[in-house]
Amino acid sequence: MNWLSDNVNALALLGAAVILILTVGVVGKYFKDIKEGKSEGKLKDENWDGIGEYKNNSPIGWSLAFMGTIIWGFWYWFVGYPLNAYSQIGEYNEEVAAHTARFESKWANPTQEDLMGMGEGVFLVQCSPCHGIDATGIEGKAGDLTKWGHKQGVIDTIKNGSKGLGFPMGEMPGGLVQDDAEIDAVAEYVASGLKGEGKGAEVFATYCASCHGPDGKGMGGMAPDLTQYGTHAFVSEVLKRGKIGGHIGTMPSFKGRLTPVQEKAVGIYILSLGE
């Protein structure tokens, strides 16, 4: 890029040149006046060892340069720079967008093997530092991801609750269902895709439907869609929202940090760990 072709940069150079010329001119004038004994102004009453100070006003050139710099600064930051100028951040964003487009084009139709390999790579870089290489949560310090998407994961959520997903309905408290047989039945019902009838469906209607809806779809985004449980879409939703839990702290949101195919890949890989 020829940065001199940018109007903002060109104007900045012009302003710098004007300030330099004014400074050289003013300094030259004062040196000349000093040499010729033409110092102007009145001395202040105070002096130090016979050395006094003149009550000179600010040089007009410097004053104009100072005011011009302030006006230029406001224009540059609020008008010129945001709209017209080159920036390293803008260039970086363009490069990231171009790379993302190439990446998505390359992996537009990945095989199951491709997704598993990609998911493992993302997991090892982004997830394993907290959840461990085996995804078991480093002895309880973080969530055990081998349970995600499976019956045991539902049981843990019923007993301990779920925090930090940010749904409008609020956080799910633990202990809503106390009876172990009922917990096992409703966990089986949710893990199987909310299919069939029986004790699990009855417990779900009693304790869960008020937030997740009778169909389990989350009442239009008010609560998690339990029909996605056990699918990569379920993992992607958690990745986008983040989560609170574990001694390590809050799991950040990965929204915008992973492409859709990467989210799908890491979801498929994580769900495979508990099989």
C-alpha cells in the first residue's frame, strides 16, 4: 500500500510541515531579536540573581499551530480516521476475513474423519488446558466433558444445576428432582431425544416443561433446547454462550472465535469421548 496516497496521511504530513515551518520561523525571529537587542515586552517584578523574565505573549504562530493541532486532532479521531484512513486493525480484520473465507471454502464438505481430526485439534488447543487431554475435568477442577450429550450429563445437571449460559429464563438450580428413580427416568428420557412415554415423560412434564416447554424446545429461546441434547448443535450452543462452573473459573464464550465447521467438529469430537 502507498500510504502517501491516503488523504488523511497526506493531510497529516501537510500539517506537520506547517508546524515545522512556523516553529523554525518563530525561533529564527526570536534569535534575531536577541542578537540585535530588540527584545520586547515588560519585565516581571520578580527576578533571581538579577535574571528577570519578560511578560511576553505567546507567539502568534505557535498559538495558531496549537489551536490548529487541537482542531486537527478532533477531526482526525472522529471524522477522518474512522472513515478514510488505513489502520493496522482494519488490515488485520480484512486478512482474517479472507483467511476464514478460504478455510470455509476448503472445508465446505468435510468427511466424518475430517471433522473428528479437526475437532480433536481444536479441543487440544482450546479446551484441554482446563478440561484435560482426556476431557474428564482434571479431577473435578473443570467440567467433565465425557458426560456431555449422555445420560450421566443430564443426571449431573439435575443434581448440581446449570449456571452461566445466559438464557432469559435464568439459571437452573440443582435439586429440583430429589427421588433417584425419577432422576434416572427423566435423564433417560432427555438423553433419548424426549421420545416415548412413561415415567420419564411424566417427570419431565412435572419439573422441566415449565421452563423448557412441553416439547422441550426451550420456549423460543427462553431456555435451552433439550431436543438438541446429544448433538453437536448442543455443544455449539454452550461454546457460544460460555459457562460457569468448576474451580478453574468461568468458561469464556467462543462466539466468533470458531467457524461453524469448527464448532461442529469440536462438538462431534467431544460427544465421541463418552461413547
